Amino acid sequence: MSTRSLSATSNPSKKTITRINRNSKLFKTILNAIQEKKGEEIISLDLRKIPEAVTDFFIVCQASSSTQIKAIADHVEYQVKQLCSEVPYRREGAHAAQWVLVDYVNVVVHIFHPDMRKFYRLEEMWSDAVLTEHT
């Protein structure tokens, strides 16, 4: 298990896992931000029951241009910061903007160009996860 998903308790020598669910403010804020910027084919993969997963959820969407991919990623970050007071642990892929990953530790957002999504096939790779479509 990744130590990045652990948060300290009142006893600094003990760690607890902070888990989220589909009703979490973070999860809902990310979905709303994607929908506001017209992300397409939005799905979530619930990875909580997969032992080797390093996060609770993947949220995956696509957009047809690098401009829109960047706009979605920027809006997700802005909305999460404004509404949840959180910043991403890491953001990758913004330079090429064919696949941008925004990592909030318990939720990892993947914003793909359709060709890249077909190539990497995250839904197939994580086929043991519960997949939910979001419209």
C-alpha cells in the first residue's frame, strides 16, 4: 500500500487510511467540473476492493482536443481547490495534453484524447473494478 494514502491520527506513530466513496465531496466535485467543461464518456472505476490498487477511484473521461483536455484538467483543479480546499498530489501530461492525469491520492482523474484512451484501455486493464457511467 502506498504511504501517500495514509493520514496521521492524533498519535503520530499510528496511521489510518482515509477512504472515500461516490458520495464524497471530492468525488462529486471532480465529476461536476468535468461535466461543466463538456468532458465525454465519463466513467468511474471503483478500485477499493482490488488489493493492488493504489487509489480508491479512477475517474476517466475524454475530450477531442488538447485545448479541451487542458481546460478540463484546469477546471477540475480550480473547483476542487475552491470547494474542497485540496490541491493535487501530482499532475502529469499537461505539456502534450493527450492524456492528463490529476492525482488526488484517493481519486485519480484521467483525461484522454480518444486515441490515447483506446491505446491505453484503462477500463480493460482494471476490469475487476466496478465501472459506473456518468452522464
